[in-house]
Amino acid sequence: MNKSILISSLKYGATLIIAFTLLWYAFKDVSVMEMLGRLGEVKFAWIYLSIFLSIISHMLRAYRWSILLKPLDYHVSLFRSFWAVMVGYLANLAFPRMGEVTKCGVLKKIDGVKISASMGTVVTERILDVISLLVIMLITFFIEFGKLNEFFIDLFSNKLSSDRIPKNELLVIIFGGIAILGLTLFLLFKKIQHTEVFSKLHSLFWQFKEGLFSISKIDNIPGFVLSSIGIWVSYYLMSYIVVFSIPETSQLDWIAGLAILVVGGIGMSAPVQGGIGTYHVLVAALLTLYGIDQANGVFFATLLHTSQTLSVLIIGSISLIIVSLIRRNKPQEN
């Protein structure tokens, strides 16, 4: 067997094992049959609305991507970028982080967009997404400090005493950790800057530079800004409104919705297929801080995650069929 195929298979198997181990952990004290029996109580109108809002977020992401590609002289239609985005999400359900490469490959196939250029724009998008999530996380942290302090302390350090870290001390720890990380990266840079590894990384960066800096050349700034905001507003609404689908969570306020968005975002960012397991564990653990018991928390997380996953499976599969049938445009010169 080819060595690269073997390594890829081992990585895939490892992430799948992690995903289902976490899924087992989330459901170990929950009766699956009881959960299935409760489906009759669910107000599915809120679930359908959540799915609709998720489709809006995908459309906005596709629209923003087409804006980033335009300065590179690639005029990709909204529908084609949407199909590529959805095929990318579909790929993420099978292989973690494969979606970014896959959607660039789709645009290469149907519009002749150079993968090096489109990958640069994808990196730019990911940087924007991380910054956006961090901003939302900080805002939510200060609004809901007490609950999130308790959540993260319990999550990352079971060995700590039951006394919570005071706000000022926690901020010192956070910024001190950032400073140490920055110093470590600086020293690492100084150490490898004249090595072959650095030369390869430097070459890779310049291959991406056109896409990375396409954001500085966009001519539709209002569209870019509004679509970026719209993506996260859609993410928030599609997560929060699901609380009204079951009686046990219907009393949660908009601040709890922000916390669900942040913790769910962390769960979906984990290197496992589609956030399986990590999303369920983190969201269910968060909801216990709002008085929702473990079983109801897992039920809520399952409703939200499963509905979104099914929509990606259906729309992504349709997009994959369309992409396989579409004739590629004449390749464009950059």
C-alpha cells in the first residue's frame, strides 16, 4: 500500500475513533430510545427555520468568496461558488479539514480557477472566521463571565479546586499565555529562518499571496462587510432558535444563545468529522450551567447538530451531482 494512503487512512481512522468515543461519552447516560420517543414533542417549525437560516449562511459565504476571487480576475457566479462551498462541507463530513481543498478543486473543475489562488482566498476566509469567533467569544465571555469561567475551568482542568479563578487573575493567565506563545513562535522563527523547512514554508506562502491579499483589492467593500456580518448573524440565529423547539430549553435567553454559538463553534472546529461528538459533549456540558440536565442538553445538541448535518448531506449531494454534470467554462487567465 502507498505510504501516503496508509498515513491518510490512519489519520481518518483516528479522527473517526475520537469522534465516536466522544459521541459515546455524550450518550452514555442517556436513553436513546427515550430520545427517539420524544421526537413527537419537538416543534419542528423551529428546526426547519434553523435549516433555512443555515442555507442563508452558506449562500452568504459563497457570495463573499466570489467577492474575494474577483480581484484575481475570476468572475465566479453565486450559484457555482455555492455548489463548491456545499461540496466542501460534504467533504468535511468524511475527512476533517478536507472541505477547503475540495471546494477549490470544484472551482478548478467548473471554472478553471487556479487552486493556488483560490486556496489563498480560503486561508483569508479562515483567518477572518477565527478573528470573528474570537471577538464573539470575548464579548460573550465578558457578558456571561460567571458561567463561562465555570465551564472552561471544569472543561480543561478537573484537578483545580472548586474555587473559581477571579476575573483579574484569569485575564492575567490568558494574556500571559498569549505572550508566552508569541515569544515561543518568535524564537522558533529565529531558529528555522535559514533552514530548508523555512524555505519551503516561504515558497508556500508566496504561492498563496495573491489570494491572501485579494481582500485588499476588493471593489465591493459593502457587500463583503455585510456578508461577513450576515454569516455570523445567521450562525447565531440558526443555533439559538432551536431552543424554542423543546420545552426544557425554551426559557433560555439571547445571551445563552451567544454561549451556544461560541461553544458550538469550538466543537465544530475540532479536527473530527463534522464536529461529531465534540459538539454534543461541549454544548450539553454548557447547558448544564443554565439548569438544563445532561439528557435534555444532549437531546438539544443532537437536534441542532443532526438537522444541520442532514441539510449538508442533502444539499451537498445535490451540489456534487450538479458539479459532476456541469461543463467547465473556458479556463481564464489570471
